[in-house]
Amino acid sequence: MAQRTRTRKAISIILGLALVGIGLFGFGYMQFHVVEPISITFWLIPTTIFAAGVAILWDDFKNP
């Protein structure tokens, strides 16, 4: 049972790190490579992905 919990936690940490990385990449891409003004709706996509990753990591490290 403990191995299953450790495995799920490892998968959750990997997912959280991936979402944080993708969110930062999306934000950086829109900040530095897009020339036209961007609607706030499109800014919400990388922000939401980043926030989901941070929430997953927060839950993983808060509850050992």
C-alpha cells in the first residue's frame, strides 16, 4: 500500500512540474514572441495552467 501511495505522489509531482513548466513557457512565449495585442482570454490559458501546477505541487509538499 505504501508503494502505491509513493507512486501516486511521484506521478503527481511530475504532473505539477510539467504544468508549471508549460505555464511558464506559454507565458514567456506570449510575452516575448507575440507582436499584436492579446485578449485577456488568451492570457488566462497559461496563467490557469501555471496555477494548476502550483496547486498540485503545494498539495504534494504540504501533505507529506
